[in-house]
Amino acid sequence: MELGYLAGTIVKMVALIAWIYGLLWGLGRKKLWQKALTVVLAFVVIQAVILAKLGGVALFSAFDQTLLYQAITMAMVALGLNLIYGFNGQFSLAQWGFYGIGAYCAADITYRWTNGDASGLVIVGFGVILGGLAILGVGKFLKRKRGVPVLSSFTFYLFAIVAAGLVAVWLGKAVSTALAPGFGTAEAPGPLASPMALQAVFFLSVIFAGAFAALVSFIFGLPVLSLGSDYFGIATLGFAIIVKTLLVNSDTILPFPEMKGGRGMLGIPKILASMAPGDEPGIAGFFKNWTPAWLWAFVFLILVLVIVRNFVRSSTGRATLAVREDEIAARAMGIDVAGNKLLTFVVGSFVAGIGGAIYAHYMGFLTPSSFDFIAGFNPLIIVVFGGLGSMTGTIAASFGWIFFLEGFLRVLLGQLGTDAPSWRFVLYPIALLLLMLVRPQGLLGTVEWGFFRAEGFGARLKEAIAGPPGQKPKMAGE
Amino acid sequence: MPASTVNTKAAPRPAARRGPPLAWVGWVFLILLALVTVIYIGSKAWSNPILFLQNFLDGLKLGFVYALIALGYTMVYGIVKLINFAHGDVFMVGAFTSFYAVSRFNLHQWPLALFPGINPGLSIVIGSLTVVLLSMGVCVILAVTIERVAYKPLRDAPRIAALITAIGVSFFLEFFGALPFVFSGRFIPYKSPFPTTAWYIQDGIHPIVSGTASPDNTISFSNIFLIIAAASILVQILLQFIVKRTKVGIAMRAASYDKSTARLMGINVDQIISFTFAIGAAFAGLGGVLYAVAYSSIWTQLGILPGLKAFVAAVLGGIGSIPGAFVGALIMGQAESLTMSYISTPMRDAVAFTILIIVLLVKPTGLFGEPAQEKA
């Protein structure tokens, strides 16, 4: 065993976890300039580390960069799941499915764009906008008639969304043919084929992928959230299985030949892959080939942190907690329990979709087996480890999970022998079992820290989430 | 006269509150969906009734296996309100036990090896039964161990904690089994302990010569199908007898109704729960052997999807109800078989969960389930 290598790995991982906590601490400062400075510093530090070279050897190897991206996407997915499960008490296994939907949706948009076809972007864009409008309209209509049964409202929403989707496809095809000359030819690329345009499309694709996942989660969650905790868990597990089945058959059952079904989708632009620029010397050389890869990942990480935290700390977030603690009491307080569950589910899925989009553009290759429902238990385990209802714990667990289990343990077991890596999946469940037996509320319980506890961007809330921090942590689903 | 005017005025009142508004929309949607499905499958069946009957038989075979697994789910859920995810993996362990017994140790031939003069047919029957009993025994030991080690300490914890533990146990069994020195992670061809014979129906029943296909436009079935059906029905009868007629069965029902009162009545509830796990595991072991014989290929994640579908079947029939699990499993088998042949093979899993969602929305207690009691 190379002890030096192992020690170096550990140091890097501890440093990265310290970094994310420094970021959270800085974001939790009161003054706006302190927050802004923290964000800039946090970005610059990692960017500098990525660029740094000690005696010709990169300080931050490609493996470490992969781990960083995995940790960021996993933190997004797990934060979304913590919203659904930890804060709202809905035991969902569908998160991995939404992650897959987001990944494939964003990948399809940028893939088509790089192949001179704007239809992906335009159709999904129209789809999420029209679908959102349709949902709002039907919601307004249903609100006037109190007490419409779930089945009926589902029917209304389903038809509205399907109609919106058809209109979006029709509109999108028309618009994308109109845009087609903008791409130019291979010899003379048009304005739409420029790298800048691709970066903009990437940004839109991530947002649209999240919105698309949210749309799917709305129409799926509406009937399923009324089932009750255990059945909801099984139905969401079924959702994850169905998503994987559809992805495996995306070129036969679904009309997406470019996704290539179970063979895996190749040729997604790796917008986030090249974090380090070329080897040219000097500062100018650094920035000559610099791509905003790490910038994008960082921006979306901050975006997700802010979305989730502000959601939890809003009045809706307090209603969410009330629903978790006691649905009947929450209803008595005038909270729309079903609506609140649905909203939390949709926001959680939106975040998962963003995570998936980041993953797709980092890997550049998607295969349905990454979205297997067995892998979907990872975010669940992370959320349970970190503490149900603790965003700080979720972040710690996601980073810890990726760095220590995927990174360190893989390195360690890889050096022990060829069979050893398969032990990882034996050790996870044992750790989970022990945790459940010893500390069922998770490692950190509902403790919050830094950004998640402090007053937010202009938020005037004084109370912390679930009362004073010394309070006895409570488990969801009790 | 004034009295009658009051009556006529009062009469429209109840008529104005006719249940929730727009409820008919959902029903019309569901009925239309059902009509489209029935018409689609009916037209296919009409155009080729032989194929339809063959699918029906295949669905029955699947359904009988699901019934064996669903029993364990429904009994355990009925008594401890836990979705025992590990049940599907107990089923897998049953299949693997029989695989090792047959392929490595030739356990199915022990009567012939011990008593060389014995009738070979009798030897096969006794040997196969030994293999099945061994698998059932291993599954029982495994399930009771799991119950004691993992679930019992969490009996008073929140239900979700127990559910996550169950998922953890399930993963542990799958991935521990996939280690190279345990079962290995590959698909393994399964050697049946008894010879398979198939027949086809065409103006009477004719055996299919092995190595040849059955003639076109005939329905074929094999002795495996008959054995699965017989075993499944026998198990149903046995379980009905145990639950309804024996003291243990009465204790089980009492414990599932109200654990603390059952304890006051002198019932050892922990023992009863272990017994419930044991019975469920025994049937899962039997199901595992029969599934492996019928589908002749095993691997360590074999139990996940049959387990989930059996759970859906248990919910469909009404969780906690034993005949409900049987009927639900048969319906699931049919749904899956018909989907496979008429709609699309990969979507067979989707149908199971769609059925689950629709059933829970329309009749949350399932077909045979009792309405949930209000507990103080």
C-alpha cells in the first residue's frame, strides 16, 4: 500500500469538506458584502487549486475533480431528497428517477444543439412554460370548486399537460426550423454554433431540465402523494424502475433515437469536463483556454443551496415541517396539506433535475444503468446518515460519502486486492443497519450550522427551523 | 298545508350536497382507460384465442409463484406493519440453496445413492422434496435471524426506521451474495432436480418430444406448471388451516389486531412474530426453488422484482388478507403476461406499479382488505 498516496487523499478530502463548511459559514454572515466575498473566495480557491501544479504534477488529479463533481451533484440530489423526506416526511425513492430525467433532458438539449438542431431546447422550453401555465390555470379552476377528488384533479392536470406538450411540440418544431439557418454549415458556422451560444444553451438546459423534472414530479406526485407513507415509498420505487426501463428503451418505446437506449448516450458536449486549462505558461496562458466549467458547477451549487435553504426557512417551509410533525394538526392550522406535500416534492425534484443536468455535462456519457434504482438508495442513505431535516448534515454526508466511500475506500480497497472493491456494497448496508440501530435520527439529527441557521438574503426570519438547537431531534414519519 | 311547504323547501337541501364536486371526471377517465385496455386485449384475444390461452397459462404460472412470495409479505405486514424488503432476497437465497444442493452435492439423488434398488421415479420425488425442504429450512433460519437481529430492536422505533433497515438487510443479502466466494455476481444456469416434461393440447393431450418445438397453434404446458400450481394451492389451504384453526393462527390474528392486548392475554407476541416470519420465509423458499426451476437462471438480484411485484399483489388483494394475496398474485401474473405479449415486454414492470397506484386510489384497502381500524 502506498501510504503517502492514501495520506494525500485523506488530506485533500478533509480540505474539501473544510472548504464547503467555510462556504456555509461565510454565507451565514450578516452583511451582504461578506456573503459576496465568501462566494468569490470560495470560487477562486478551488479554481486556483485546480490550476495549481506542484513540480509539474497537478495538485488536483482528474480523479479528485471527478469526486468533487460527484459530491456536488450528490449534494444537490440529497438536498432535494432531504426536503421531501427529511423536512416533509414523505419517504420517496423516486429521487434517482428525477435525477435521470434531468440528466437525459439536459443532455438531449445540448446534444441536439451541437448537432445543429434547436428543437430540443425550444420544445422543452415551450413545454415547461406552457405546462407550468396549464398547471396554474387548472389549479385556479380547481381551487374554485372545493374538495375535488384526487383522481379528477389528476385527470384535469394530465389532459392539460398533455395538451400543453402537444402545442409545445408543434410550436417548437416550427420555431426550430426557423432557427435552423442560424447554425450555418460546417464550413461557415452561424451565430448559433458559437461556443458562447453553447454556454448559454447549457445554462438554459440545466434550468429546463430541472423544470421538466419538476413537471413530471407534479403529475406523478399528485395522485401518489395521497397514498400514505409506505405505499408512497413503493410507488416511488416503481417510478424509479419505470424511468430506468424507459431510458433503456428510449430509442424503441420513446421517440429519442439519439439517446441510444441501453447502449448509452454518447457525444454529449462535456461543458463541465475540462476544469483545467491547457499547459501554456503564464497567467495569460492560463486564461487563454480557460472554460467556465467550474464556474457553472459552482453557480448551480450556490443556486441549489439558496433555493433549498430559503424554501425551508420560508413560511411554506414551516408549513412543511408542520405537515411532517402532524398532518391533522397542520390541517387544523389552515395548512393545505396535500398542496404542501406536492410543492415540496416538486421543489425537491427540481433540484434533483439540476443535479442530473450537471452530471450529464460533466460525464459526457449517459447510460441507463447509472440510474438504476439500486443506486437510487445512495441519496436516501446519505440523507439518513446526515440527519433527517438537517441540510448541514446532508451536505456533510454527501461530501463525506463521495470522498470517503467512493474515493478513499475505493483507493484503499483497490490496493487490498481485486475482489475488495465489491465489498463496498457489503459495507454500506452494514453501516446503514448499525446507524439505524444506534442512532435512528441520523448523525447530526436536526442540527443546522452556518448558512442554514443564519438569516438569509433579506430574510427577516428570526427563529431557527425547528425551535432552539438544543431541542430533542424528532424523526420524520412518526 | 304549511307543513308540506316546509317539506318541499327542505327537500332540495340534501340534493345540493352530492358528495365532492367533479368526482365523475376521474371515474370517466378510469372507465375509459379500462375500456380501451379491455377492447385492445379483447380484440387481440379474439384474433388469436390459442395465443391468448397460452398467455393466460403463462400468467397463471407467474401468478402462482407470486402468490407464494406474497403470502410472506401480507402476513408480515399484517402483524408488524413492515414492508419486509428482505423477503425477496430470502426467496433468492432459497433458489441458491437448492442450486447448490442439486449441482454441487447431488442431494436430489440421495435415495438412489443410498438404496440402489429403489424405483427411480420415487427417488426423484423424495430427492426433490428433500431439496425443497432444505431450501425452506435455510430460508426459515435466515428470516428468523434477520427478524431477531435487525427488526426486533426497532419494534418501537418509527416505522420508517424499520423500513430503511429492511432495505439495508436486502442490500446486504444481495451484495454479500454477489461476492465471489459466496454465490458470485453472475447469472448461473440452474439445473432442475427433476426432469421436465411438456405436453401440448391438440385434440387431446400429447407429450412434446424433448428437443422439438410444440406444433403451431397449440397450447403447451409442462409438469413444472402443474407442480407450481399444486404447490401454491396446497400452501394456500395449509395456511388457511393454520391461521383459522390452530392456536398459533389465533395468536397471530390476535397479535395483528392489537399487540398489547394480545400480550395481556398471555400470548408471547415476539414468538408469534418470529413464527410469522418463519412461515413466510418457508413459502418464499419453496417459491424460490420453483421459480428457479421454471425460469432456469439465477443471480443474486433475482429476488428484487418478483418481491416487489408480490408486494404489489398483496396490496392489490388487501394487505393482511391471505386469500387476497392469492387473488392479487394471480391478477398480477395475468397483467404481466398480457402486457408482455400484447403491449411491450419492457413495460411489464410499469404495469405492476400502475395497478398499485390505481388500486390504492380507488380502493385503498385492496380487494379483500378490511377497512383500517381507528386506534386510539
